Amino acid sequence: MKLKIWSITALVVAITALYLTTASLSAKAQLPSRPPVTAEAATTGLPTVQTAPEIDPTPSPTPTPTPLPPRKHTYNKCHVAGSEIAMTFDDGPHPKLTPMLLDMLKERGIKATFFLVGKNAADYPEIVHRIVAEGHEVANHSWSHPQLTKLGPDALNKEIAQTNEAIHQATGIQTTIMRPPYGATNAAITKRLNDEFGLAVIMWSVDPLDWKIRNSAHVTKYITENTTPGAIILSHDIHPTTVEAMPAVLDTLTAKGYKFVTVSELIALDLPEPVQPTAKTTPAKTRK
Ligand SMILES: [Zn+2]
């Protein structure tokens, strides 16, 4: 009798163990596939929650990163959540002043954007190469600095294509932004630049008129007093007074908490325009 009870007990234990094993395997096979990595985690690089190793017969699809906002045709400034700004220098490279400026930027770990005149880029490819090697952005500012609005279609093509080529030859980079000389463009030209050349038009929101008012103190004062988050600041690295103003400009803006990024980096941070329900804030302009 005692032996029989033990036999039955052993049988029950064996059946229970078999059942539990089967159920466990079956449950594992039915576990949902691993949740996809969130877009935020994918972009921030934060570690995702790790679960125990599991049977995963159907791998989850590759997570789709948050798409960048579509590029606008033209940017005067950007709407950013942080304190990013873009410092831009036009009309170079200049054989003496641009290297001086690059030293100032390097010393401070600041990135800027250079809108190059194509024929200058072709004359000084080693400076163009240095600009890119030090982490700055290079962009198209036409070949010979004409008013694009006064050119026929073929001349316009040449101004843009030759400059793209000079930049490409010096750096291997195909630029995606351009600034029309004097800011002179129209809807048709902007559309051509966008559609045919893949170039977004970059204007500016802060203009110290440094080409006209050759005074470092003025350049410093105007830029540091008129810069706001998302600003695109216009200046020219072919004027000694502008380059001489830069240490004070860069240090003052840094002390105010601004973070310098390239134009393309700023564009990537651009948010939909904030809704202004009532009050319209107009920044005080002291000069036109
Ligand atoms: Zn220019």
C-alpha cells in the first residue's frame, strides 16, 4: 500500500513537471516581439530597457526615426527650442583674414558657416579645405557676386554650378545651401535654386552692415544687442574691421549663453513657427 501511494505520487509529480515545461515553452513562444526602440531613444542614444533573452521568431521592424521637418525654400532665421544661433561669413575666402578668423573660431571651439564666392574658392582651395577640416560649413554665394535677378537663365546656371564645383573640388562636399549676393532673389530664382540645384536660400536676421560701417565697435555692439535664439547673423570675412570685432562678438554671445552651430545644423533644429495669438513683438531696429 505504501509503495503504491509513492508510485502514484511520483507519477503525478512527473505529469505535473511535463505539463509545466510544455506550458512554459508555449508561453515563451507566444511572447510578444520586443517593442520597437522609440524614435526618441534612437535619436538621443539613451539606452533602451533590456529584457531577458527570449525566443523572438518574428523580429520587430526597424524603428523609423522621427523624420526631419521638410526644408523650407528660404530661411531668414530659425525657431529653436534652445539657444542655438548661426554665425555666417560672406564673400571669402580671403587669403589673410579668413585664416585669422579660423584661428579665432578654433581657439573657442565655435562652428560657423562660410558663404564662398566661387572664384575666391577656386583661388584659395587650401583655405576652403581648412574651413571644412575644422568643422565649419561651406556654402554657395555665386561665382562672381552679381545680382542674380539681373541674370539670364544660362548665366545664373553658370554662377551656381561653377561655385558648387569649386567647393566640391576643394572639399569633396556638395553644398545644399546658398545665399544670393545682396540677398537679391525672387520667387522664380528661389524655385530654380531649390528644384534644380537642391539649394535652400539662406538670408539673415541680424545685419550689422559691416560692409558699409567699417567699425569694429559698431559690429560688436550691433550683433550682440540684436541676436536672439535661432538667429542667422550676417557678416563678411573680407573686412579687417569685421574680423577684428569677432573675439568680442563671439565671447559676448557665448557669455550670454548662445550656442554656435552651422546653418545646416540650425535648419535641422527648426520648429514650426510659434503661434503669436495677440501681441506682435517687433525687434527694435536701429539701422536699416
Ligand atoms: Zn556677398
